[in-house]
Amino acid sequence: MKQPNTKARLYIDAPLKGGKIIALTCDQMHYLLRVMRLGVGAPIAVFNGVDGEYLATITEAAKKKCLIRVKV
């Protein structure tokens, strides 16, 4: 099955599994929201070098907080 085309890939320094909600660091948040100009609902590819690559979506994008949810 082909995964949807995503604009951004992001390294996450945490174990990845479907359904997990991850709070991003300030640098990661800046990259996604300001540099890539993504918003809530945008798909991104996340990886950690161990568990492979997962599709995730931005679920919350506030001034000082950004959350993503890893898809199953």
C-alpha cells in the first residue's frame, strides 16, 4: 500500500507506535509550523532510526505547543 505524499519528514527521539501522541520540541515545532507552513491535520512522516517510518498528523498547533498523533 502506497503512503500518502507528505511534505515533511521529522526525526523523533522516542519509540514510535500507532496511536501515540507526541509533543514536539520548539525546534521541531518551528520547522513544521513556520518553515514548512503546515497546520492541524497535515500529514508528516516520522522516524526514529529504530522502529521504521510512520505516518503522523498534526493534532494541535498552538503558540507554544504542537502535538502529533502517529497513525496505526
